[in-house]
Amino acid sequence: MPDAGDIYLADVNDEIRRQVLVISNSRFHDLAERAFVLPSAPPRPYPWRIQHGDQTYAVDLLQTLSTDRLLEFVERVPQSVIRQARQAIRHISM
């Protein structure tokens, strides 16, 4: 079961495969059978874009996906990246 901080290759919008950063926890996934994810996106110098390695994840494109669409585990990010993403989400929602 995916958990916050996992990066997956996922089917996003019409079966376009893209890396996504999962920001919701496994308990939520068990109950809702969905996950909140940040899709990878082109790098931009915006505070709502999260950089990890050579990938950029777009907080402004936050979406939910069925957990069935999370196809392949890629890696896990450090907790600091999750904190950064959640701070950006709070900033955008204010």
C-alpha cells in the first residue's frame, strides 16, 4: 500500500504515465481507495514546485487518483520533501 513520500509511476489523465509524489497516508488510502498526489511537471521557479533529485513535482496540480492507477513504486523521498510539499499546499490554500 502506498504511503506519504512514495514516488510512483502512475496512469494520469487518459493513461499518460508520469511520476507522482504521494502526499496522503496509507490509512486514507485504505478508507478512500484514492491517493492525493503531486504529478511531475516541468521545473519552474515557483514556491509551489517541489524539487527532488532531477524531478519537479507540482503542488499547484494536486489531484487525487485511484490507488489502482499507482502502477510501479519508484522510490521514497525524505520527510523534509513531504514537509515542504505540505507547507506549499497550506500556502496555496490560504
